[in-house]
Amino acid sequence: MQDHPVLSQLALGCSPVIDAQRSVVGTRVTVFPDRPEAPLDAAALLAALGEVWPAVEPVTGAAAIPPGTVVLNLVGESAVRGMLAARPSASFAVEVPAFMLADPEVAAEAQAHHQAGGSLWIKGRLNPEMSPALLACFGVLVLEVGDAIPPARPRLKTVTAGVRTGAEVEAAVKQGSIAALGWPLEDPVPAATGRNKVTQDMQVVLELINRVDREEPLERLEATLKGDPSLAFRLMRYLNSAAFGLSVEINSFRHALMLLGYQKLKRWLALLLASSSKDVNVKPVMYAAVRRGLLMEELARSAGDAEMRGEMFICGVFSLLDRMLKQPFDELLRSVPVPERVRQALGSGDGPFAPYLELVRAIELGSAYDVRELAERLMLTQGEINRALLAAWRAAQQLDA
């Protein structure tokens, strides 16, 4: 990716846009300028984000939220106004806090942005005296968890922001929201029972991971994978994605093992495990796990240690395994082979990888203060973190393609 100086002047957070079927259909990017009072170089920020989400023709159709939607949640009035003044990008919608529209200058800027082709979302309590012409500039109303949907909202679709659990996503949909914004990752994990509750498709991947960890002969590995052809197809799809970056096409499991070796293949089996559940309520969790792995790998890239990058990837992907498999880590880690540094981070919350995992969680929660504090602990600059984040997002886009 290009070097964008603007990335050193702000913190970024992100959360998925989750529709009523629990599919992730878009992304909300939260922008925290280091100096909220200073003007935002909106064009530079759009150029940086455009490397992940290049300009495309708007998707039309019956979907409540068009697939691939990216909405920018800018923190601070100066940042919002800077983005409204910028040339609109077809890739991004812009959230505007409703209270700011009481200022006639901001209202005029919003209308001009809309007339220039920009997509706008309005956030917060609506002013009943807002003019119909101004209200018509907005297509989506963003409310927070617990807010009541206003009875009269012409044209406006409603989404609920700040969800932390599956129950909050369910409540938002039942209330009438077309989507939820947030990471529903805080549902309690069931207590240990000693009983294996892993589904058949996940059992195949777990068995493969264990066999690869023991470096068993290729014939045994192939026999295990042939038990589930759909998993074999998905593994080949991952290995041949642009995110993997191979110069030749992988056409068989045998070819993959010969080219990659056991340890690199284990990394991609971890990714396969993180996307194996057929439970629709787990879709956002699987989405988060893949992105955690890619981000942690990118954060370790500057260390120049390939082994560390691979382990960090597995640490991020497996960090939500307890929620995907509905078993606590002290039970899971007895059956899933992981490197010792990964075991420390997931099992006891310590070791060298734990601060990186904390940093990823802070980015998910949009906690700029925690992101900056953890960056100092890890001796990472804000620019390094943001470049890693954009690279991880782009790799995730390539995997989803």
C-alpha cells in the first residue's frame, strides 16, 4: 500500500454492518482525529481508504443495505464538516450527527454534498422542525442500542449502533432496524461440560489440524479431507485467493502440502476452522475472527519474524473459537494444538501476544484512548497501526471475493 501521511494523524476503529439474516453486508469505519479541532484532510483520508474500497458503481436492488456499504463515522464537528466539503466518493456514506444540522451552514453543506452525489446517514435524535428538503438528503437513521425508533421518519431506514451481544442484534431487528452496527462478541461462553459439542464439519477441520501438527503422512491427511468435499473446496478457494499471493494455482491438497509445508498449511486450516460453522448467529463472530487474524499478522510484519507472524495469525483467528464452538478455552485448548505463545494469550491472557490482542479489541470497540495507550506499550506508531489495519481489511476483501 502507498504511504499516506494522514494515517499518522488519526486513530481508526471498525465494526460490521449486520443485516437481519446475520450476514455482514458492510463496514462502519470510525475516525478519531488526533486534534479534533483541526481541519481534516478528507481527500487524503478517502484516498487511503480507497485502497481498500475502490470507487465502484452503486449497487441497486431490493437489499435493505446494499452489499459492500461503507459508512464513515467521523468524531468531531471539524472532521464531519471536512468530509462534507470533500468531493463525494461513491464508495463511502458519511454519518452526520443530527444536532449539527441545527447550524444553517452545516445544513447547507449537507445539502450540497447530497446534491453532488454523496450518500448521507443521519445520527441521533431527529429535530421535528427539520425541513423536509433537508431530511430528504439522508437515507439511513443511526440510533444507539436502547433508543426508540421515532414513529414518523419519511424515507429513512433505521440501523442500531453499539450492539455487543447477539441478543442486542435480535432486539434491534425486532424493533424495526434493518441492520445493526457493532461486534456481537460479548455473549457469555457456556461453562465446561466435558462433552464434545463440535459439529461434524468442524470436527473434520480439527482432526486435520491435529494430524498436520503431528506431521502425519499425506495419504492420511487427504483421506480425512475427502470426508467433507465442501471443506476441501473451500480450502482450495482460500489458498488460491489473492490474499494468499501465490504465483501458481493450487489444484489439490497434495499440491498445497508440497508447496507450503505443514506449518504454513496449518495457518490456513485455522482460517477454515474459523469459517466452518453453519449457525447463522455465528456469522459475525466468524467475520471478526478472520479479521483479527489478518490484523495481528500485519501488526507483526515489522518484526520480520515469519514464525511470529504465523502464530499471531492463529492467535487472532482462534481468539473467538470459544464463541464459535461454544466451549471455554480451558476445555478447547486440550484438543486444539496451538503454539505456546498462543496458548498463553488465549488461556491465561498473558504472554507476548496478549497486548496485541488487546489492541485489536480496542480497535473493534472504537476506543481511541486504549488504542493509543496500547500503541505506546507495543512501541507502535499510529501510522503503523492504521497501515496494518488497512492491509488487513484489503486482505479480508480479497478472501471474501
